[in-house]
Amino acid sequence: MRLHQQLTSQELHSLIKAKGITLAGNRKLKIYGTLQCKSGKRMKKENRVFFLNYIEAKSAGYRPCGLCLRDLYNSWKVGITS
């Protein structure tokens, strides 16, 4: 997990291009989603974190976004309520 505040714009773009970052999350809400998610793009920079993959996000205790990761979110939701 990488904090957005600790990355320069150049580092961030390099990591995205090299696929070192594929997901973004909100550290206060503990939600992760795609880099293209409308909801994720609106969050404050100080709350944004980046993940390499779903496994990293899940192991950090984050849940999938209900907007951009609908299928993963529905699976997560069923697992929570069962």
C-alpha cells in the first residue's frame, strides 16, 4: 500500500505505467476500486492510497467499491451477510 501524499506526480505516473499500481483506495472508508472510478477520483488526496492488486487491498482490510467493482462488491456483501 502506498499513500498518495508520499508520491510525487512523476513517481505516481511511473508506477501506473509500469503496472506497479492498479487500484486506489480510500483509507478512511476502507474501500478500494479502479483508477478510473468516478467516486475514487473525487476523494481527497490525503485519503487516497494505492494498491498493486486485489490481494493487497483485501489483506489491508479494504472492501471493493460498489460502483466500479460491482461483482466483487456483491460477492463481498453476500459473504458479510451470510
